[in-house]
Amino acid sequence: QVQLVESGGGLVQAGGSLRLSCAASASGRTFSSYVMGWFRQAPGKEREFVTAISWSGSSTYYADSVKGRFTISRDNAKNTVYLQMNSLKPEDTAVYYCAADTSLNHVIATMTPGYWGKGTLVTVSS
């Protein structure tokens, strides 16, 4: 079982930056057993994959829409994953969800991770 709590969302102007955090509490497995990802859902749209990071943090994956602007990282000692978002655009406005699964495929391919946070709202004004 993993509980995920996101923080760091808010209102920012276009071109600005935000850093999201996701604190995980895991029972039965260590945090480093999980691939971590971020997804987002804009109003009226389906949830979409944003980025993911492998168990040790050695590999990262990004949607084309955020590549070069967003950076995912993790601190396994702190059971936390981060999403640094730079050069934000109004189209980045969405609820951002942290997700976890032991399977990389479930996070980046099927987009069906077993654990989800409740989300944090990011609003980018033009």
C-alpha cells in the first residue's frame, strides 16, 4: 500500500515556475520499489501522462508537450518525488496527480498505476 500526498500547486503567470512535491508513505515495500509518475487532467479533458521516473531515478520519461520545460526527480531517502515546472503555459492548467506502481509499464505505457494521490491544482494565467 502506498499513500500519496501532493503539494505545491497554485496560481502562476505564464512563463513562471512551480515545483510540485509528492510525499509517499509506503507499507510493505520501500519507496524505491515504486516507479513514480505525474499525470494531469485539464477541465473537460481526459487524464494524461506527464512524466515518470524509474525506481532509482536513473531514467526519466516525458510527454512531448512538457519535454524541456518540466523535470521530474526523486529523493528516496525522503520518500518524495518532485516535479519542477518551468516556462509554464496556460495549457498546462490542470489538476496534477502523483502516481506510483512497481511496474514501469503500468505508469508509462498503460497509464494504469495502482496508486494515486488526490491531486493538486495548477492554474497558469495568460
